[in-house]
Amino acid sequence: MSQHALAERAGTSRERVSAYEHGRTSPTVATAERLLAATGHDLVAEARIDFASRDVGRGRTITIPARLPRLPAEQALATVVLPVQLNRACL
């Protein structure tokens, strides 16, 4: 898509689009959202999940998330059935 077409669809000027592309200026979040919408995309911000390693003894380390992600209710409240082989491995 040309700068002119993008600018026209997003309601800004071609010069502004050029400035954004070349890093001479940065768009606001609202402008970035309009530019992306003009190309058929959505701006989505998702929380990053950081992981930390924890020593659990006997030389074993596990990696755990600093916090849990949001899940749809049907996933968060789902019943998980573990195979018998996996259950025995944990004993």
C-alpha cells in the first residue's frame, strides 16, 4: 500500500506517514491504531508473562510464571484428566 493510500484511509497526511516510517516522529497510540485499522489489522496489547526459575531440591529446578494469564471462564474452570502413566510418574 502506498503512503498516500495509507494516509488517506487513516485520515492523516502522506508526510506524516513518511515521518513515522523513517523514525523522524512517533505516532500516538490512537494514530497507530488508525494506521493499523486502515491496513486491516488491530492493535492489541497483551501483558507479558515473565518466568522465574525456582530450586525445588535434589538438584531440580522448575520454571514458574510470575503471574497467570487471563483465561476464558470455560478454560479456567475446566476439568483436567491426567493419564494414569503421568500420575504414577509423580508419586
